[in-house]
Amino acid sequence: MSQEQPVDLQILNKVRHLIPESFKIERQKKWEVLKRKGLVQKILLKSSNRFKLEQTAKYDEFCDALDQATYGNNMDVIKQFEFFKESIKPKIKAGFQFGTINGVESLDLNTFETKKGNFKTKQGSTDLIVFWSSENEKSTRTLNELNTWLSQNQNLKLQINPIAVSLDDDSNNFKNHLKTNQLTQFQHYRYSLGWDSSNAFQRAMELNYLPKIAVVGKENQVIEVTRKAREVENIIKTYWEAGSESEDEGKYRELLDQQTFRFIKKALTQQISDLLSQNKSFAKSDFIRLSLTKCYKIAQDGSKEIVERSHLKVSYEVSVQSTQTIKLFLNNVTAVLGKDNVQVKRSIVKDPKGMLDMITSGFQDVLKKNYKVIQEYTIRSEYFNYVHEKEEFQPDVQVISKKSIQNLTFKEYQTIYSQVLPIFKKYQQEIDDSDDDSDNDEEQEEDKRLIFDRVNELTDCLKSGLELSLGQPFQTIQNYHPFGKDQVIDIEHKDDQVLIVMYWDDNQQCNRQFTQILKVLLVNEEKYKDKIRFVALSKHKQETYELFFLKNQGIEEVIEFYFPKEENQADQVQYNVKSFPHFIVIDKVGSIRIQSQIEDLESILTSYIEESIESLNQKGPLNDDEYSEITQFLYSDARKKLSQLNNKRQFQLSFIFKEIDQGEKVVRFAPIIQYTIREGKQKYLDTFLALLNKVVPLSNFQINQTVQRTLNLLFPGKACKLCQNELNDQTQQYYSPFSDEFYCVKCAEVVDTKAAGYKKFRVQDNLIFFNAPLVDKSVLNDIDVYRLGNNQKVKRGEQYTQNHALDCNGCDGDVKGFRYIALNCLPGKLTDLALVDFCQDCFNQIRTGGPRLEKIVKRTKIYGYNPSMLLLRIPFYMGYYDY
């Protein structure tokens, strides 16, 4: 009785006719032992030949047939054939013809103009072709290295044709990078479409994984493809010395006798695998792999011929500290198998801890050269937070130990940073460019983490010497130029004026903030005149924001925009800017009051304008007696005065005490009272604060307040603005809070399906729907102002879409057409996903009292919804809070 063929060979037979007869197919059985995985057995199918680039269509046909043949099999079989597809697919590698690169545009470095076309490698020359992208840091670093190498070896460059091909999908990013970086040793091209998965050449070069460097010989044959800049010189020189080389398909294969192979296999699986997996002396980042291979060649008719039975092959990459451990382990292996049956194919001894010492030593040397020393200090922050459930203050102490260089100036920071950066980059790059073996990924990540953590620790130490904290004096911001001008202007604080600095970038959150800020500044123009200065500092240089200012024409006439002369300037470190937007608010006497995001700018500005310089100058650090009196007060019955403020979404209160212990000196800051309160509820807090004032004057505190602004709506309207039909409290109707006009349902709901954008609607504002008659008239009062939004319109160049990227709270379906926001649900603090949304179908059920209304109310009961609640209608989607 004949033995049934394995599943993989049965599948291969079904598709073998789609593979050229000349292709040699092999079935490889592998036994591997990895330190972290133990024994793993693999069966691999591989081809020693590949489809040519011009055979891509045939390869795709083969893949489609193979996918059908493997459908329904287990994952091991599917993975086996995914590997097989990789081994047979068109791939540009050593020995292949390079071909023509189409779909590119060339760039003139003098004029920065582009010209569409293609390019071929030069016959009779050695071409160095680098594929990169300005958005891929590793590839930009590689290009810079090769550019430096060519500039320092001009004699070598005369014999090479250097070409750089960018995969940036944005032409501006490509050009801006080349304007900033002098990469003049290369001819520059860019794929017009960037990375394109349908481009056969890009797939064959695997350009979704950058950088890629191809060295192409004089006969247009690929000599080598690598990802490492440091290998290029050796590849080129070896080629020149040895001449053209094709891919070596006849490499030596071991064919041990069957008895010896079985002996090695038995020892590996039953004894040696345990020697490795149970060895606890290796470091976590040590990599060891033992492998044994048996391979058959599969003929066209399905017959097999043995072509390989290997010795045990060993690869390792271990730390210096594990040198003796690996030596002892290998001695034990050879004692079991005999020396002749073990081959060490790769042996690397690394020294990550030595790198850490070199990084720290280099950093210390730079500090010494600049007459600076590292000092340790402790930041102690004590919080007393009001807890609603217990109606009491709960203490929380945070102690952070830090290291810094004290009294560091901007100039000193920039000098030191420029000197330590090459040290950091050297070792980061060394560890980043280490072995590319995918089996070694976890161990490499462990080494990278050690190096990157040390670099971050020392960088934070340097930054800490520059960072300013709350309560400290504002320092002038330098090296920025205003919108439309090149002249650098210092951003300074003026006495008796509140300064707000907003660090921004072109992102959704900043854009939403700008809409609110414009509204606040324009409405309060006279009130803020000479009292408030608002400045917006961009993350990047001005040319990055051409599209932003095109979409927001005139915004620069209301807001002062400034742009950095250099990327990543020191002021971003000084003011602890880690995300955008980031606000700094400086009071009338020049003290930093806020360094964070801001929920309601208007209420903050209003309170800061009212502060007198005299009261601000009185604020200072507490003595021990005052601190004791305040804490006793917080635990007293006075806290019961806050019981009326029992909604944590609408009221939050914290007392903050902060000090810095520098050993010989302890610096205390003025105590902070920080609170958020709903408009109309201030009287309950004022009663509590009046009692505190009798214990310690409020003038001693820095008070940071945010007021949740609310409004009340009048209902009903008298008549429709458009048709003049009468409206009353029994008729459903719409209202625009932006124009203060009412509309009947018929006029507000007219949609011209043939028109585009806002021209579809007779009324183009975001409208509030009143589901009259109102059973619950309390819905007209205490509405969060922020929930009304800003009546935003889709900006020039952006897409009009009524497919809102959110789910309906009434049915969990997609929100398409109009979006309806319940204005009365979850009142209070603006948080992530704090809105209750309905789709058009659920809205129709609500307004008509349809059969699904009861289910909708039940689903949204958790949010406090009832059918009388007001609904804000939004036509187009621009973002969750962007409307």
C-alpha cells in the first residue's frame, strides 16, 4: 500500500504546471532550537529560481491559483506556502538585470524644478542607487552617510554614478528635505506616486521597506542589494577587484550519511535543546540558534531526490558578560555530538553595557569641557483633591528625583546639545544597524531599549537644566520670525499684560482650538486691547504651512503667528512642549501660570485680567504654620459647604503645594488653588473660599480657574425667517444660535440633491431642533456653550462628506446624512467621546414617536437622554468635536 503524499506536496502538484519547468523546487525540513522558543520543527518549500520581472503577470496568476488550492487548510500549511511565494516571486537581487525605472521625475538642485520621465543605469559604469524617503529616518541617515562618504572620496566618485530615488508621495516634503540638507553628490529622482503597491519594480525591490541600496555593475547586472551604508564601499571594491559576479546557485551542500544525521537529530531533539532552554546563565538579550536541515529536490513528476543532510549549525550573538557561558555551552554540545558534527556559522560578541558606559563617559566629558556638573534634586508635589463620593479632600504626594545641570542658559544648552548629539547618534545607529536576522528581533529590541533609555535619561538631565516650571518667571523666546517676514523678533512679556503663547501644528486639535480662539479674540477685541497678547508659535518652518494659510485666509490678521528659524528649538524644551497644542499663560507680573492644554481660554483670560499687580506681587511661598493651617482647614467641616457641587463633570477642586529640594536649598512656590466650575455655581465655592480667606488670605494663593460657560435658550420662535409662517410651542422647529433666527421644519429640511456642498440647503447653519411640544422644558436651560460648536464650514480644498466617522448611540449603526448631537446629555467637562449622537433614522423615530423610540431611549438612558432634549443638526463631517 503506497503512502499518501503530504498535504503540501499535494497542493504543489495542483499548481506545478504554472511554474516554469526549469525551476528547481526543494522541500526542506528544519529542526531549530532558539534560546527563547525552544525546539521548533519547520517544513519549507522553496525555489532556487525566481520569476523574472517581466513575468510578474504569470507570478500573480500562480499566486491566485495557489491561494485557491490552500484555501481551507490550517495556518501552518498556509504559512508554508506564503514562504514559498516569497522564494519564487520576482525580486531584484544579486545576479539579476536591473532594468529601467519608470514613473519618476528628476529634480534640478539649482532650480528645484522637476521633469517627468524615466532613467536607465549607464552601460559601462558602476551605479549606486539609493531608495529613500524623507519620512523614514533610517533612510535619510543612510543617504546622508553615503553623501558624506562620496564627498570625502572624490576619486572614487568619478568611477561611480550615484542616484537617489525618493518614495515621498508629497513632492513638497521631498523638495524641502533637499533644500535643508545638502545632498549634492547624488542625482535626484522621485516616484511621482510615491510607494505604489501595483508597481512591479517597487515590489521586486521591496521598496516598502527602506532604505534599499543597489550596486549595479557595468553590464547592468545587480552586484548586491543592501540596507547598510557601511557595506557599500566593500561591495564596490570587491566587485572591481573580482569582476562581475552572478548569483551563486551551485553553493556547497552538505550530504551526511543517514546514520550520522539521525544521531545528530536525536541528540538535538532529546538532549541539546534542553541544554539551551534550561540554561539560566545567558542574558535576556543573548541570541542563540541551533539548526539542522534535511532537503529534497522535488521533480516535475513529484519524485524526490535527497540533496542535503547538514551538520548542526550554530549562530549566536551574545554580550561580553556571556562569553564564558557560550563557550561552556558549545563545549557541552561538542561533547555530545563530536567536534566534526558542529559548525559555528555566525559568532558575534556584543557589548551593550560597554556602550552605556561610553555614552555616559562621553556626556560627562562634554559637561566637563563646558564647566558644568550634574546635580541631583527632588520635586515634591502635594495635592489635596476634592473627592465627590466621600465629600472630602484626599491627599496625594508625588516625589520625583531628577538630575540636571543648574543655571543653564539657552546658549549653553545649544552648545552642549550639539556636542553630545553625535555621541548619542553614533551608538543609537550602531545598535540600530546591527544584525538584520528576523529571529533575533526580540533580543535586539532589548539592546536598543538599554541604549535608548540611557540616551533619554541623559537628554532629560540636560533638558531639566533649562525647563521652567509653574510659578517661575517667563524668559524671552528667541529665534522666531513673524508671518510673512524674515526678521527675527524676540517674544517678550510686557508688564501689566497677560501673555498667552500657543505652540501649534497643523493637526485637528489645533485647528479646532483656532476656531474657538478666533471667536474669543474677535468678540472681546475692545476688552482685551493692550491687556492680552496672544502669540502662536509653529512647530515647523513657515513653508510647511502653505496649505493651512490657504484654507484659513485672514487668520494671520487676528492672531500673531511666528515661525522658528530652526527645527526643534531650545524654547520647546524650556517650556516642556511635548504635544501640540501646548499653552503657556503668563500673568501680569511675568510668572508662568499654565503649561498645558486649555479647555476654556475665555474664562481663564477673564480671571487673569481682573487680577491686580499688587495682589500678584503679594503671592509667595508659605511658611510651615500657614501650610498647617490650610491642611487643617481642608479637613474641617468647612468642606461641607461644597456638598451642593456634587457633579464631578461640573466641579473639580485641587490644592497644590510644590517645592524643589536641591540639598543645600529648598525652593517653595506659592500654593495653587485649581478648579473647574459650572457657570452659575460659583456662589457655593465662594462661600467655602470666604472661610479659607479668614485662615490664610486668598491673596497668598495662585488661583487657576476654568468656568464651564452655559446658556439658556428662548422658545418658541414667533415666525419662520424664510416663509414667515407662524411658530408656537406646539410646532416642531429649528433655531440657529449663530444668527438668532428660527425656521419652520419645511424650510429647514429642504435639500437640493442636484447641488453640491452647502448649496444643497436653504439654511446653511448648524441648527438646533426643538421636538415640540416639549414635555421637559428644563432642556432649554444650562446648556454647555462648547456643545454648540462654532458653526464651522468645510474649508477650501477639503472634501464634503456626510459619512460621519462615528456610531449612532441610538442603534449602533453608521451615521450618514445629517448628524444629530444631543445638547443636554452628559453636561460638564469636555472629555473624549462626551457627545451623544443620533443618525437620520433614529432622529426620524424621535421626532415622530416611531416604534423604535422606546428602544432608543432605553439604549441612551445611561447618558440621561429623554425625547424632549435638544438636537444639534450637523450636515458634514470634519471631526468629532469639529462642527
